[in-house]
Amino acid sequence: MVVEGRVAVSAAAGVRAAAAETSRADPPDADPPDADPLHTGPLHTGPPRSAAPGADPAPGAAEARALIRAQLRTALGTCALVLAVLAGLPLLALVPAVAHARVHGVPLCWAVLVLGVQPVWVAVSWRQLRRAERAERAMGRR
């Protein structure tokens, strides 16, 4: 037969023990943990910088904002193009010649939806990617 011994510990003693364990694990001269361990942030060039209130932002902050604005402008243009295509497709059914036209027994509107939309999406996504990359390269040359 196995006898278990249980010890009751007060909450304060448990907190003190946990604090003592964490203080032993992290020596006082250790570097603070990296806020961005995967380095996915914009222009990550090392440890986080601390700036005094009212001081100028980090040197790369203005360039990063300009890049974000350029890519946002490109993305909004792409969204406008996609919305124009999506809004234009139902309008095809309103044109009598298109509404009654058939391709191999299939209404032309359906054929356009099935075969014509995917190439447009590929072209629009390729354009978006190229313009975003061009904005990034232009920022690197500054």
C-alpha cells in the first residue's frame, strides 16, 4: 500500500515560491525577450528602440509609412477594378443580344462567368503583386 503525503501551502507562500523560481531562471543581466521573434515587423533591424516623448520617430518610420500608403493606394485601385468587373457581369444579362446568345448550347452569360472571370482574377492579382513589389523596390532605392 502506498501512502501519499499532502502538504497544504498558503497562497502567499505559493506566490513567493513561484517568484523565487522565475527570479532564478532569468538573471538580472539577461536581455529582455524579443518582441518580434520571427522578425516579421516592418523594417526590423534589431532590438526595439525606445524614444522619448516628443522625439522624432525612428529613422525608417517615414519610409515605412510611405510604403504602406503606396501599397494601400495600389490595393484600393485593385479593389475598384474587381468591383467594376463584378458589377459589370450582371449588366451583361440586361443586353438583349447577349442575354439570348448561346455558346455550344450554354447561355453566353454563364460561359463568361465560368471561363472569363478566372483569367481576369489572375491578371488582376498579378498586377497587384507586381505593383506592390515595385513600391517595395522603390523604397529600397531611397
